[in-house]
Amino acid sequence: MRSFWVMRIGVLILPAESWVEQGQTWGRAEDLGFDHAWTFDHLAWRSLRDSPWFGSVPTLAAAAAVTSRIRLGTLVASPNFRHPVPFARELMTLDHISGGRFTLGIGAGGSGFDAVTTRREPWNRRERADRFEEFVTLLDELLTEPVTTHDGRFYQAFGARMHPGCLQRPRLPFAVAAGGPRGMRLAARFGTTWVTEGPLGPDGGACGVTAALPALTAELERVDAACTEVGRDPASLGRLLCVGMRIGGVIASPEAFRDAAGRFAELGFTDLVVPWPRSDAPFAGDVGTLELIAAEARAQGDGRERNAESP
């Protein structure tokens, strides 16, 4: 049996229910002992675009109020409908509200609904990559410096103040989602963690754990190379795998989770995020199974802490 105790385990909670229901879920995630909890940052999402959907920033602020330990974050925010200056103010505020428990999960974004809500045509792949690089670079400066002036190709900031600054220093951590070389270099330069969803299946849907391993191994090798290229120790960058969209079956049972998490840990992932089960698609599943998984992960985590304390 593979051990997954070396990994931190988190959950993804869709902002698709009223706060009365969501609040209970966020609190339950902390009670179950998960290390971190995340939500999507979209204007609307896939099959739920005409269903209830709530904003990530107020959702995470409310989640911070009903929790005290678990780390919170976006998975992921993008430049598709955000400007770095007002967004940085919101992020700094979330960091304070959460007591320094906030992580910014950030990515280049896609060409779906978010990309065509505030403009007629989505950016092409090259422009998305260009904007993402400037977006991340400017956010880093805004959240690190008290005053920022930036006159860039896509974004401007003239004497932008950021007082009192982040509670976490020098700023709140970035978890950078990236699949290409430019994005991976950004993760190596600015990230505490690199994020991936893994490969798509051959039919464009989810693939199984075993089928995903070769592609994940190749991605990890490219991340190592990106770290080396920018002069960073690859071991200093966390590696987070978010399953459920591209890699399926991970939380079908405690046994399936144990096997999958062990395989991912062996590859070198430091963090694994699974979806909070819903009554219907997407992420249809059994919360009771997730609770059994959480209990085992918590026991593994307790063992990790005891081992760390041993001489």
C-alpha cells in the first residue's frame, strides 16, 4: 500500500449554493481536517452558467469568517475579467480578513465564458500568455510595494497605494497554474506552488489515474527545468494537483483515493485537491466517502507531525 502522508490534502468547493449551504460546507472542510480549501474564480462556469453562481472574493471572505485554521484560496483567478490594481486591493483585504491564511491561485485563463463576457472576442493564446505575464508581475509588485507605478503594454498603475500591505510577508503566496514553458517560468519566479489539472483523456474528457501518470511525470520534469532556468532550487517549489476535471475516479472510494494519492506523492506532488462531492454533476459523489478519506488523511497527517517531532 502506498503512503500519501507526505502530501497536504485540500478540497475544491464550487460557489454554486446559497451561503447558508456553502457556509456549512466550508466549516465542515475545516472540521474534517483538510489542509486547504479553494473555490473557482469565474463569472460563470460550464454547465452551471445558467445556475446559481457566486463571486469568489466575497465567498472567501465569508469562508474566512467561519473558519480559523484551514488555508483558503482561488483555484484559479485569471486576467480574463480582472485588472491588477483593484484586484490587488481585494487580495490584500482577504489576506487580513483570513488572518494570513489566503493563497492566490492564478492562471492565464481560457477562451470560454469568462473570456467573452466583457469583450466580443477572446484573446488568442499568445495574447493570453503575454497578459498573464504582465498581470502576475504587476500583482507581485502591487502586493509587495507600498506605492506602484507601472505603464505597461496591457495594464497601468500610477501611484497605486497598497497600505497597510499584506499580512503575510513579503506578500501573500501565489499558486501559479501553468502548462507551457512561459507559465512554468512564471511559477518558478513568483510562485510558492505550481498548479496543474493533469492531462485530458483521449476523448477530451477525464482520464484515469494510471493513464495520467506519464503526462504528469513529463510536466514535473518541465517544472524542474523551469526552476533551474531561473536559478531556483526545484525542491523549493510546491506542486499541487487538482483532480476531478481531467483526472477522474480519485475519490470513488477510500481505496481508490489511497492508491491514487500514493502514486501522486511518489511522483513528487506536495498537494492534492479533490472536489467536494455534489448531489449531481459536475462532481457528483458521496460526501460520506469524502469523510472517510478525510479521516484517513488526517491520521496520516498526525503521523507526519509525530515523525517530524521525533529526534
